[in-house]
Amino acid sequence: MAASEQLLRLIERLREIFEIDKSDLDFGIYRILNIRKKEIEKFLEEGLPKRVQETLAPFAADTTAVENRIREIEKQCEDVGVDVKNSKMAGEYAELKAQLAKGVDLSGLEADVYSHLLSFFSRYYEEGDFISKRRYKEGVYAIPYEGEEVKLYWANQDQYYIKTSENFKDYTFMAGEYTIHFRLVDATTEQNNNKETADSKRVFMLYNETPERPDVKTFEYDEERKALFIRFVFDIPADKKFDYATDNEKRITTWIANECKPLFMPLLGTNVSKDPKKGLTLLGKHLKAYVAKNTFDYFIHKDLGGFLSRELDFYIKNEVMHLDDVDTTDERKAETWLAQVRAIKRVGKVIIDFLAQIENFQRKLWLKKKFVLSTNYCMTLDRVPEAFYPEIAANDAQREEWVRLFAIDELVIDLEHQQPYSVPLTMDFLKQNQNLVLDTKFFSDDFKERLIATIDNFDDQCDGLLVKADNYQALLFLVSRHCKNIDCMYLDPPYNTDASEIMYKNGYKHSSWLALMNDRLSYSTNLLKNNSLFCITIDDFERDYLSLACMNLIGSDNRLGTVCIRNNPQGRSTVKGFSINHEYGFFYALDNEKANTVGRLQHNQSQIERYKEVDENGKRFQWENFRKTGTDSNHEDRVKQFYYIFVNEESLTIRIPNQTWNEQNQIWELNEQPTKEEIPLLPINDLNEEKVWKWGIDRTKQEISLLKAERSTQAQIQLYRRNYFNENGSLPSTWWDKSEYAAGSHGTNLLTNLFGINRTFSFPKSLYAVMDSLIICCANKCSLALDFFAGSGTTGHAIMELNREDGGKRKYILVEMGAHFDTVLKPRLEKVAYAKDWKDGKPVSRNTGISHCFKYLSLESYEDALSNIELPPDEKAGPLLKMFGEEYLVKYMLDLDATGSVLNLDAFKEPFAYQLKVTERNETKAASADLVETFNYLIGLTVTHSHARKSFHVSTASAGDYEGAVGLAADANGKYTFRQIEGTLRDGQRALVIWRTIGDNLRESNAALDAYFTRYRINPADREFDVIYINGDNNVENLRKDDESWKVRLIEPEFKKRMFEEE
């Protein structure tokens, strides 16, 4: 095949890999690459072949000279009418011909280079991702092995699993000058363990307009912006056999033809199929891509450049360098062959650098700590000062929420509730209903800040934290604040069965699941204390893989036990013929040598009834045979516990005779003989098997009063010891079959009672199974528990219920990203705080609430981070391109041009108005980011006091003592706004954080800061600070007094460093 044809095939493949073949897409990384499409195309079409030809140029020059001389001889002979073979130049001519025959086919050599590059990059690229399949030879792969006893490896091990739930975002593409948006209306996707079954398979269908939502249209055309909006739903279809994909395209085409600009039709109807025998319209192509984008997972490679560079070397050695074919006697041929190798490596490395730049930039966005988009609080009214009650009583949105959640409009007047429900609510009503849960989302930022300012040591007072985010992003976000701070962890990940399946590429179902679990489990260990315990539940489908992954991460020595939980008594039928009744709980210690003691569970009634005896101190016990049974009970297992005990046959008194241990023979030797009334006893059972006593000889001597001798029905004398009832509970068994563990009656039905409707969340855990798991892992009443697969919030509910039972102060951190965060998880915790028992969505008894407070955050998503990327226009990037050429394009373009849009430090001048583009309810819009809360977590600040914002205008009437100094006058609409946060850093340093607005006049802004700092100066004797963080350049250190040692740090560089640093 000609070099030009091979080059075209390579370029076409690279366009696909670089994704510039998707130039009509206008979102995410596609939009960024399209901005530089012209430069990338030039690089592919001109830069790559130029590099190949430059490498092969020496051989091209030599061949050209030979060919020119041959033509010259032929011309001279032709001019004089002499046959070349008969001419004086016949010898030279023959030699040149022979030299040419042995020479290089430059076109073929160049074609081989392109062919090898195409083959190399194609073998690792699958459906938009590079899969780390290390080729050894055709059909055989090599995996990295470093001498481990057991090696666990999976196809996606070198990649981050990105899509952990359906990310139905704004899908946008261009058709000529028109922009087409596909948007989803209220996706009802199944989340976490609530995944699709065969009967609940969801499909994309065009949204059907309803009278209840007149503002939401299926089709909407904006003439001014030349934008067409098409809305879909993703739901269970009424007709499961209907072809909705074809119907979608047909209905869109019909609407455009009838209602919209006719010129849309030729654009959207263009055949874009690469196969002339198959038709595929531009519209059909994007409908297909939209479904794929929201249905399958995708990955980001952890080190694509390193992986592909190593693989390229491996490829060259195994696929290009055929040493047996090298004719070492022909130096020219050997040099040609080496030139081909150099060309493949040189050009391959350039392509790898370009790919690595794109992948590393996405990796950087994935690993960066995300912005907090919103911060809110839920707390029972007993924690809210009465000064806020008038604002609360006047808030209709909060009142309506309480009606929905707590049915306060149905309150019955009794001795405790004498004030009736009214519109608006009254102060007395609020005072009489202290378990009502206030939600600050219904109030202004000013109200929220003033409220939190009234609570000192807020982080210590707060009982829980909810984070709405991808769980890996949440772990990254939490690590600075909670590194080695978590006491226990409970996880209920997706089981990946047909009933709870994650998204995956064809052929990578288990490896995708392992990629999802491994990184999250690995990173979570950074948050766990060294003495922590944790539990992960799983069923048979991924049990073996999870077990191996945990062994690989945690170590087999740290596995405490595996319990089998009968969570589905009625059974779940399978195609293999068995009915599944159980799941597993894996219990681990992070470090078994430092781990807390496993918590004990409550005794059941049958266990309690066995302890019928009572000692002289009123403690319950039972008699059990002193001869050991079961594991390690044979003589050879514990040789020192095989010793003599003498018993008086008449009085049945017991004594330990004098005996000596014989180390050589490994036996006890008697130093005295029994009296005539005594008989010697050894731990030998009725089968004449030599067993051992339960205790060693020294303990038996010390606690002989706890033993008794008794004649059996066969008149044999048996020894028994007191086994006391453990008031702390019994050791957990590995078989859990209590009826309370049934997920249906104590999970699904419990939620139905809480919310009054069925199927609010499928397959929730039994509350009691989770409670017992937490008791085992978190016996301490002040423990902090983590669950980053929070689902419906059972872990939070369980923590609250345990605290309700024993007055504990356990806390929780829950992470979830699904829509049910707002519809199930959060309202569930609010309801549980208000009352213990519920029926049909209403409280059974209103006097069973608990005092409670939790904070809930929403984080920026990875897709949001992509949406905020901006590149400067060509004219601004031009100088860098000219100066550094292809090296800039290949290695530095994204890092230099785009990072400023990911974190806009210039916007910190207005920190309370920092804006991001985010997707909310499947609509992309501008939203404020909470820089204050984001920074608190970035620096790991435990907040002791949070002040509300204060605004001022400057005044010269009370100016300071230096030129340009100003005074401040309180003014709600003032030019300068300040907010300060006090707390403790992880290293114990006391920190003060001051956020301020900075005007155009920096000198005046800093003078205002000086005035604020002086006016609200903290008394050093009371609250000395070690470090003060302030946004914007300032002169505050000039205000430090001789007896103070605090240092000032600028927020902007600290923010950037912490946001992008990798732990």
C-alpha cells in the first residue's frame, strides 16, 4: 500500500483518537479541542509526515543521486545512438543498477512506518478509552509482576472509573450555524443498589408535554440564538418491544419539517455513515452518541504517557526489530532498518505526548478538589435561638415543607401541643414543637450566617455531614479535613448483578466494577484511623473479586470475619435454579495489630435463658464443661493444657496437685500421688480422645473457685466452670438470621412507612442489619462513621437510632450523588430526627424526636469542571505557537491555556459572587460557588466560630494614623464586605480566615482591611492565632504587635496549591 494511503488511514485514526472527528460537538473536552482544531489538523497532516520524512531523508538523498546518474547515462547513450550495454559506461551503469536494486524503497519504508503507528495505537484504543492491555505477542498479554505471592490484575487497573451513575448532562452539537441541545427532563434513573432489572429497563424517549408543566416543551427553537432544544425522558416504557430509537428520530424530523426552519432538514439529514451501504444521518449519529454517553462508563488513564511509551518500546522490540532478518553484512540495509525504528519511535513519541497532554489534563480535572456549590444546615428547633423564631414563623416555604414532611397541619391539641397549627405559624407553636427540623435552604444567606454564628465550636456540635457528589470526588474533598479521623466505615456498593448493574464497556463488566471499587477503597483508607474497623456488604456475584481486592489493599491478616446475612427470606430466583436468600458482610481492620476490639451484639432471648445461675454477687452465669471442644482442643494443639486435676470422690472438692513441666517430653509430671479418696482427672472425652482443659494450669490455680465437680448420669465425675453472662453482649456470629435483618420488612417497608408511598428507593438495607454492623465496627459512643455509598441513608438512620437508644454522640458522613439525595436520603434523616415511628408517611408519636443537626453540601462535578474550561482565542495563543511551535501544541497547550478557567483567581476580588457553570436539574446555568466553605475543607479547618458577613462604606472621619488610612461605617449596601472564620488546622495551629471584597482601588481596599482588622481585633490574651489567611495582597503584617507572632498567608496561592495537590 502506498505511503500516502497509509498516512491517510493513520490520520483518520488519530482524528478519532484525538476526538477532533467530533468537531460538531460543543461541550466538555470536545469543545476545547475544537478551539485548536486548525492547529491539530495541521500537525496531523503536515507535522507528522514531515518528521517521518526527515528521519528517512538521508536514504532518500542517496537513492535520488543514483537514479539521477542512471538517467544521465541513459540520456547520453540515447543521444549518440549507442546501447548502454555496449557503451564505455556499461560497467558503471551495471554497478549503479545493482546498487539501486539493493537500495531502499523509500515509499515502502515510509508506508511501513505509518502502518506500524496505526497498528500500535489501534490495539489499545477502544470506544474512547485506552485499555491497558500489555501485549506480549499476538493474542498474548503480559502483566506487571513483582514477585507477589498472589497477583490480582484487571484490564482497567491503570484507569480511574469516571462514570458512577448516569450523568445526564446537556449534550450539544453544531449543524452549520445552528446549535442543537439534547436535554433530559427529570431522569428517574436507578441509583446505587437500585439498578435496572429486566422488567425495569429504561430507554430514552421524547418528553411528552403535560398540563402540570406547561413551561416544559418537547421542542423549543430560539430564533435569536439559532438554538434548538429537544427534551427527553429516561424511563420504563409502556411498550417494551417498541423501537423508541427510530421513533425519536422520526418525531424530531417531522416536528422540524412542520414547525421549524426547513433548512434544518438538509443539515440534520446529511448521511454521515462511513459505510456507503449503511445510511446514518447526522441527527441519528448524535442520538446514538447521546444514548451511549449516558449509558456506558468511561475511564481516565492514570499515566497514559508512561504506559504508551513503555508499550511502544515493547512493540518495536517484538513487532519491528526482527533480528533474524537483519543482514549484518549489508550495512546499508541495517542502517535503513534502524532508521525505520527511529522514525516509528520519534513520531510515536510525539503522538503519545499529545495524547498524554489531553489525558493528563482530564486526569488533573478529575483529581482536583471540587468547589462547594452550596452549603446548608438542618437542625431541630431546640438548637435555634428564639431570636430567629419570628423570621422562621413568617417563612411560608419552611412551613409548607414541615407540612409535607411532618404533617404539622394534622397536629392534635393535647397537653404537650396546646398551640394549634396556623398560617402563618406562631412563636408559641415553634416553642411547643422543638423537634421540627429547620432547613436553611429556605432562608437567605444572611439568616444562615447569623444562625451559625450563634453556635460556638460548630463542627463539634454538628452531628452529621451529607455530601452530594461522586464518591471519589467527595473522598478527595474530605481528606484534608478528615485525614485519619474516621473511626469506622460501612459500605453497601452496587452488587453489579443484573438487578444492580453498573455501567461498563462490553467485555469489561468485572474489571469496570473493580476499577470503581479499588480506587475508592484505596483512597478511603487515608480517612480511616489506624485502629478503625469497617464492613462492606456484597453478594455472590462480585464476592470473590471484592475479597481479592481487599486482600490486595488491606491484607488478608486484617480480615476479621465474613458473616452471611439472611436478608431475603422469601428468596430471589435465578436462572441457574437457586433461590438467593443471603448476602455477605466482610469485616476488616485497617491494621489488626492496632484495631479496636470488635463490638458485641445484644444477646437474643435463647442466649439469655441459658444463663440461669446467679452467684453471690447477683451475676448470672451458666455451667459449661471444663474440657475444651472445637478448634485447637486436641492434646497436640495445646500441650500445656493437658494436666492433672484431683477430685475427692466423696466431697467432690477439687485441687491442683504439685506437678512439673518436662520440656523434653512435653508433658506434666506428677510430684505427688492422689489420696485414697481422690481420683486424678485428665481432659479425655468419652471416645477416649485426649483433649485439653479450657484454661492453663496457672489460671486454674487462681480461679479454682469458679470450678465444680459433678457426677454425670453414668456416675462419671465431670468438671465444669462458670461461664458468666457478658452484659456487653455476645461476640457476633458469622450466621445472621434474625427476622429483623430482612431487607423487605425492615428496609423497603420501613421507607414506605416513612414516606407513605411505595418504591421510594429499591432494595434499601435492613435498618437493624446496618445497626448491628455499626455496633461491631463502632462500639464507642462518640465514633464517627463514614458511608460513601449512602443510598437511601440507612447508615445515617442507624447512627441516629443507636444514639436514641443509649444517648451516644456518634456522628456520620454520608456521600451520595443520585437524585434521591434530595428526595429520600436527606428527608429521611429529617423525619427520623422528628419522630422515631412512622406510618403512611406520618409520625405515630411526636414526642420521640431527638436533638439533631447536620450539614449538607453539594460539590461541583467533574462534568461541571469540564464545562468551565475556556481557551484564549487564537490571537492570544498565537505568540506561544510561533515561539514554541509543535512542542507547545503537543505538550503544554491545555495546561498553559486552560488552567486559569478552572480556577479563576482574579475573581477572588469578589469572593461572595464567584460564579461557575453547573448542571442543575439537567439544565446548564451559572451558579455561585461557596469559596468560604471550599477553603475551610482545603486547609482542613475545624471551625470553632463562623462570623456572618459585615458590610461597610469607608469614612475619613475616623481614619487611622497613616496617610491614606480610612475609617469604616456599617452599611448593608457598603462597598466593602468582610467575613471571618476561626478554627484549628490539622497540625493544631489556630487559624483566622478573613474574606473580603476588593475594589478597583487596592490602596483604599487595603486601608479598609486595616481598619476592619483593627476594629475587630481579637484579644491576644484570649484567642491568639498562629496564622491568618486573607485574600488579596495586603499590609496586615504591619499591624502585628511586638507580643504577637502570627503570620499572614494569601488565600489565592494556598487555595490553588491545595485544590490541585495530589495526596
